[in-house]
Amino acid sequence: MGRHKSRSSGEKNMLVAERIIKSYGSVKAVKGVSFNIKRGEVFGLLGPNGAGKTTTIKMFTALTKPDSGRCIINGHDVASAPEMIKPLIGVVPQVNNLDKDLTAYENLHIYSLLHKVSGFKNKIPEALKKVELYDRRNHLVSGFSGGMQRRLLLARALLPEPEVLFLDEPSIGLDPQIRRGMWDTIRKTRYQGRTVIITTHYIEEAEALCDRVGVMRKGELIALGTPAELKASVGEYVVEYTGAEGRLMQEIKCTKDEAYSEAKKHNGIGVSIRRSNLEDVFIKLTGERIE
């Protein structure tokens, strides 16, 4: 964990959302969401674009205030005590805000000066090594691939040795192979005892990285649990087949025998049987796919 002492070592929850509401004009982005996140937990907010995930992160990182309700980190109300919160957190934003005309080292150096990171001369090389960019430290960011730039954002977020790490769509826009490399980098950070909050619309990302997942839709939290618990709630197997209008249809069945029985009804043409995933949870709850 980072250098900052916890307010109370006996407090089990590192983050708490208490019925948080946020509107932008007539649009309610977040509608009374509540959840707790334990110390050292990797927690995912899963849902399509516009579900309210990024707005929730912005409220926890003091970029916007809730209209009502409270965001609490380490016992502190974020809105009323942002100065207590900012030293505790690191953020990888969804939007890449690196200075591409500077080198990797220069980006981290300037960030350290602006955010008063102590001992940054030693911390910058270590952060770059953690994300496997030390050998490219003196290269311009403009020449980095998308995956390398996302890893540099992660290195920057780790510089203050935060207790809580917020990752807003950390692998957005990356191809599958580079995305999995990013996951490996994220996994390494969790072993240092940090609490990690990830927003994502990638089903496999939530399943691969998260201890628990909150599923969001249109500003509401519609499901919460471990990936295994959520998948068990809809059934173990899914039968997929092509419908009359060419649309992909699905039936969720609890057992393999039930899945095979369902598959036989469709004459085996264009039919597949697979294990359920978190998107199946979303579909069963909403009738929609995560896109």
C-alpha cells in the first residue's frame, strides 16, 4: 500500500457510495447508486457507454460533486474534504491527456512537480519499470503505440503511491493482444495491496480482473456481486441460435442437459452452446446487449 496511513485500520470499507445522484440539466446520469468497496479489492463498474460509470468515478475523484448522497474514501467525504482525498488516489482517465510532444520521463517529471510528488527522482524510474517502459523513457510519447500510452498513464497514476487506483476504461481502443498485456500490468499493481476501481464495457475485462462487479444501466446499479455469483444467477449454460429475422437469439439454461435439449429444438443449424458470461446477466436483466 502507499505511504499514507489509513484513517482507521479497523475500517473494512475503503470506498462507500451512499445513494449518489448526479444530473446534467434534464439528464440524470447517476440515480441513487449505493455500494461499498473493501480495502484491497478490485471492483468493476460494468455497463454500456452512457451507463453512468465515468460520472461515478468523477464524483469519487472530486472532479464533480453529487447533487445528493455521499462519496466516501477512507472515512472522508470527497465533496467536503477533497484535500484529504487527492493524496490517496491515482487516476487513469478514459481520455488520453499525455503531452505527446514530451518524452515519457518528461511527462512524469512535470506531473510530479505539479502534484508535489515527494522523492520523484527515484519514483519515476521505478514507475516506468513497473509498466515496462523504462527503456523508452527518453522517447517522445508521439511515437508510442496506444498500448504504451495507456501503460504510461498507469505509471503516472502510480507515482504518488496511491492507496486507491481509479481506472476509467483502461484498455479502451486497444486491440485484444495489447489489451491482455494491459491486464497483466494492472494485475501487478493489485498485489501491492491497493484498492482498484475499474470502469469497463468489456465483459472479459471485468471477469478477468475484478473480485466483484457492479452492473450499471442508465444511471442505475442493477446487479452487484462476484462474477461467479452474477453468472450463477442466470444459469450456467447459454444456447445461441439465429432467429427468423437473422438476429442472434439466446436461451439461458441451468444445466448442460437442458442446454442440449434446447439446442435440439433448433435442428442444430447455426446453434452453439457455451457457458454464461456477464453480458448474459445484463441481457437477462435488461433485454439489451452491452455495446
